[in-house]
Amino acid sequence: MTSPSAVDRHVLDALLESVGGDQEFLGELLDTYFEDAPQLITAMQAAVAAGEAEELRRAAHSLKSTSATFGAMDLSAKCKDLEMMAKSGALEGAEAQIAVVATEYERAKAELETVQRGS
Amino acid sequence: MAGTSGHVLVVDDNRVNRLMLCHALEGQGHQVSTAEDGRQALQLLRSEQQGTFDVILLDILMPELDGYQVLEQVKADDRLHHIPVIMISAVDEMDSVIRCIEMGATDYLPKPFNPALLRARLNASLAEKQLRDLELEYLEQVGYVIDAAAKVEAATFDAESLDGVAARDDALGQLARVFQHMAREVYAREQRLKQQVQKLRIELDQSRQAQQVAEITETDYFQQLQSRAEDLRRIIDGA
């Protein structure tokens, strides 16, 4: 049984259409995402370690936004949960949620890289 | 609505968002500058580029200064408050968007953004700014005509100072041209009047001098002196 897709292809297709079908530019966007996402996850971990709810909120919000842009909807949803947690100021459980986000990111990245190689 | 181009400032801490917006905006013919956070945005707005920005696309959640703080400072700054601000927001941030609009933001653009919606909202904001710029320019030129009126009263008016306003092809331009013409006419009449007064003065002086001469030469004593001078001349000539 195949696991559910980490990336909504319709969203990705709509993104490609919105950039005028420019595959090269889409590739540039994906490369940027692959560089920035791990930094955001690291920033989340540092924020939780320092007890900085606002920093955690910003990093989660940013990753939520761009993950949704590329169709990584599950990852986006998990980032939103983390964002809401940070917004409420309650950081208990945030560390575990960041681990979930990190795992989901790897899943989304693998699928996006497959799409990128195929284009 | 016909498209217009402008200089757009994109303020977003997310690199992917900045890239996407730049790509779309440049494709639509706009000049784009970017800032990673609110502090950088305000530095750019207040730099030598001040006066060149036509619209600001502003994210809400950012490090350093967030969107609310940037918006507040832009609206409080006389040099910047006329620039339309479009908030970039996620769909679950409607409360934040409403707050920003109450603070003076012109419009909002949901993320992930739709290029057609971006074009429509940007064009609407650009048209609003251009109208405001025209209004400000008009008020400035009305000010020149008002200054000119004060200078006419103080007799320090230079008709050429209204040449810029007089070049307009609207009612204000016509007013300025009439004003210049009337001022030049008044000046010309003053000059003619001065010349006439000068001429009269000369004639008056000459008349006074003639009168003074006559007062001396028409006296009995002067005529006796003249008669004696003639007698002496006859004696000398006869000798």
C-alpha cells in the first residue's frame, strides 16, 4: 500500500502556471525552499530552547506559507499547529511537534525533488 | 483598467515569497526593490530613493519590525504616508488584515498570491497614487499663484515666476496666464506713468528757471543796467 502523497500536484501545477510555465524559475524557487526550510526548522529548535515563542511563531508561519505554495499541504498543516501553539505562548510539546515537522519536510522534499528531476 | 508601471517595494522575510513577487511584478512591467524585514524597508523608504516608491507590498509577520510597526511608521511620516500599502497575508490572518486596513493599509493580497489578483490590486493602488500625486502637484501650483498675488501687493512680483503654471492647459493655467498678462499690463502702465511724471518734472523745472530769469531781467534796475551797458559799448566803439 503506497503512502499518501506529500505534495498536492494540482497546487504545484497551478504554481507552474502562475509563473508562466517557467520550469527553470520553478526550479530556482524549489532550490531556495530546500535551502531555507532546514534553516527555519533549526530556528524553531533554537526558539524552543530559548523559550522564544514569538521566534517560533515566525519560523513556523514562514515554513507553513511556503510549504503550502509548493503543495506540501500536510507539512503546512503541521507548521500551522506549531504556529498556533507558539501564538498561545504554550511551548510544551513544541519540541515533539518540530520533530514531526522535520520528518514531514523530508517526505515533501523527496517528492518535490522527484518532480524537479522529472521536469 | 489600463496597466501602469511603478516602483514597488516588496517587504517579506521569506525568500521564496520575495522571488515569486519579484518575478510576477517584473513580468508585469514594474521596477522592484526588496527588503527582508521592517527595519530594512524603512531605511530604503527614507533613503535617497525616497520619493521613488509608488506602492509597498508588506508582509505582516517579520523579524526586527513587523508589518504593523512598519505600517504605523509609514502612515505617521509626512514623506511616506501617501504611498499605498498592500498587506500580504495568509488566508487565516483576516483579523490582522482588518487591523492593518483600519491603520491605513489600502488593500490586501492573500498568500499564495494569484498573479491576476496581484495585477488588479496593484493597478488600483497605482492609479490612486497617481491621482494623489496630481492633486498634490495641483495644490502646489495653486500655492504659486497665491504667492504671486501677495508679491503683486508688495510690488515684488516677477511674471516669469508663473511660467510653469501658465504652461498648463487647464483652468489653473489660464488663470496664471491672465494673472501674468494683468501684472505685465500694470507694470507697463506704471512705467509709462513714471515717464510722464519725469517729463512733467523737467518741464516744471525749466518753467521755474525761466520764471526766475524773467524775475531778474524784467526789473527796472536790470533794464537800467542794460541801458548803461549799451551806452558804454557805444562810447568804446566810437573811441
